[in-house]
Amino acid sequence: MIAIVTVLFAFPLGFFLRNRISAYVAYIAIFGYSFTFQTLYLLRAWVGNNHSAFSPDPDKLPLDYLAVTGAIYVVGFLLVTLGHRLGSKRRNRTQAVDLDAATN
């Protein structure tokens, strides 16, 4: 779920929002909401004896889950940054043509 949210929202937020900090904050808010929902969904499945996401041992820390979600989080920030760079290049393009060089 958070991978889908990251792909759907991270790049467009960076591309369409002029302020990079605003894009980061919006991404953090969207990621935080979807991460909480995903964790709740997986935790409910774990309580129902589905151990595909978490270990069956409740004393073992889910470091693999932390690594995967952390990597997705970092990729989202990179997508926001890439989107902001491409969006700012597009916004700063000049539309005027310099005709002075043609006259001698």
C-alpha cells in the first residue's frame, strides 16, 4: 500500500508544488496516514495467524518490515526531489525568442 501511495503521490507533489518544503510535508502526511493504515491492516492479519508480514514470535522486532518501509520512504523523498527539479526547470523555461542575434 505505501509503495503504491509513494508512486502515485511523491513525484506529482514535487512536480506541481512550487515550494519543495510544502511537497515534503505533504508527502510526509500522506505517507504517515497510509503507513498507519497499512500497519493496522497487517497487524490485524498477524493476530489472525497470518505471518506473511511479521514473525510469529511476538518478542522479535520486525526489522525487515522497518527496512522495507524505510527504503520506500527514502525513495518517496527522492521522487519528490526529482519531481521538484523537473517542475522548476519547466516553470523557469523562457518562452521569448531573441531576435537581436538575427539582425546584423
